[in-house]
Amino acid sequence: MENAAAKLISLKGHDPLENTGAAETIFTQDSTKLQVQNILKCYTHFYDVFAESVQNALDAVEAAAREERSESYQPRLWIRVDMEGRTIRVVDNGIGMDLEQFKYCFRPNVSFKRNGEYRGQKGVGATFLAYGFSFVKLQSKCGGERLAAVLRGGRLWANDATGRMPRPVFEAADWDVPELEHEAHGTCIEITIGREPGERPSDLGWLKATTSEQWRDVLRIKTPLGQIYLTGKSFAPTVTVEVIDSAGHRTTVPNCKTEYFYPDEIPGIKVADLDDLMGALQRIEGDAQTKMRRLDDQYKRLNCVRKIWTCDEIIDPH
């Protein structure tokens, strides 16, 4: 009888994603933390922190290049790997962020990238950077405004199973991006690693790379800094890589190549272009043994043969 007398309450028009009351606030907080935890579980590679920060910077300068009407705009990235201070710092002179974008860029599934051609627009990379580590400093310049804030304890909060640790909030920070002093807009992110368990990597020495040249090659291989251009379309910002080793020695490589590290660039690897090899063989008369015996030494004992096909060449059965 009690169930039969229960009042029917209509939920017509209710938005399940709308946060309107105390109960909804609690549910939303729990859901947000679960989303953050799920995002962090997806990032298990030692290079993820480099890949995400470099990817965001490249997207920012490419967006600025598309929007910038002045032909004088030169997209730039500055990457610093501070092994002594266990800090990764990536600066770009891209589009920057306004106040609202800055306030919400670390939220799960929030992305301000609207063009499908960008490298990343799922809205999870910045969340990983903010809550996968326990110290992040974010600075941005846009529309005449300079914004700077520090987020501490993101990883601690994400790992806390007791519910006692409050969710971290932005702390005020001083603006400190000399690279952007004469730029109209841009962003700088600094991540300090190894402060809490679960942070990957926990130090910057696991690769034994200690110079800017070595780190430049690592970044070209393992991050979007090493892009692949097979369609003739290229985008090449000016990139500077700076490294401070564990002893405090500083090295710098300006004007880094922003293309994938191909086999022919690896010392000790002997590579030939497939078309050149086939052409050399066709110019030699005789059977296969004769061709191989008379073939120029530059085409013998190869480690790799290289060729790039166009779409038409791949599709054409002939």
C-alpha cells in the first residue's frame, strides 16, 4: 500500500549533466576524480609528459600561424630539460589562452581545439599533465593579459583513496617567461617530476641522455616534434632545445629540425633510395650475379632501403 501511494515525480526537462544542488555537487566531484584517475591510467609511458607538452605547443603555434595575418609571424618553441631540477619546461609563442580557457584547461574532456587537423583535441592531455604530477606551473599571454598560476599536489589528490585530501586549487605565481617578452601571445608549462610515487618518469636520467643534441634526437623520435611529412605539406617552427645535466652543465641546440628521425640520419646505418638502387641495377647488363658483382659499393651491404610512395602509386596496380 505504501508503494502504491507513492507520489510520481516528473523529471521532464532535467539535464543529467547540470550541476544545480549540493547532492549533484558531491556526485560531480566523485565523477570528476574518477575521470581523472581513468585518464592517468591511460598514460603509462615514460615519454608521455614530453609528448603531451610538445603536442600542445605545436598545436598552439600552428593555430597562431593559421590565424596570424602578418607574414612576419615565426612560430617558435623553446624546450628545456632540467635534469638537475627534474623539471620539463615547454614554451610556445602560439595563440595563448584567455582567462576562461586558462581556468578550465586542466578539466577532463575539455578542449579548445576546434579544427580536426590538430594533433590532439580529446581534452585529456592537459589533465594528465596537471594531475599526473605534483607540481605544475602554467603561464600564458593573450590579448594583453599575462596569466600565471601553480597547481600543487595533483598526483597526491588523484592517488588519495581516503577522500581526506582536498582537491588542489591554483596558487598565485609571478610571471617568468622571458622568451615571450616580445611576443604577442604564447604559453609556458613547467612540470616537475619525481615528487610522488606513480609519476612517470621519476627522474630524467633513465635514458643516459645528458646533452641537448641527445635530447633533440630523443624528442624527434619519441614525441610529435619529429613530424612526418609525406604529402608535401609541412609546418616547421623554430625550435630550441636546452638541457641542464645533473651536474648543472648547460647545452643548447637552436633551430632544431622538426621532422622524424629517419634511418639515413643514424650514424653507422647504410641506407639507399630504392629508386636509385633499381636504376643502378637496370644500367648493368647481364644476369643477377653479374649485376650484383658489378654493382657500385654504395648499394652493397645495406642496412636499409628507403622509398616514399604517393597515394596514387600505392593504389595504381601497375
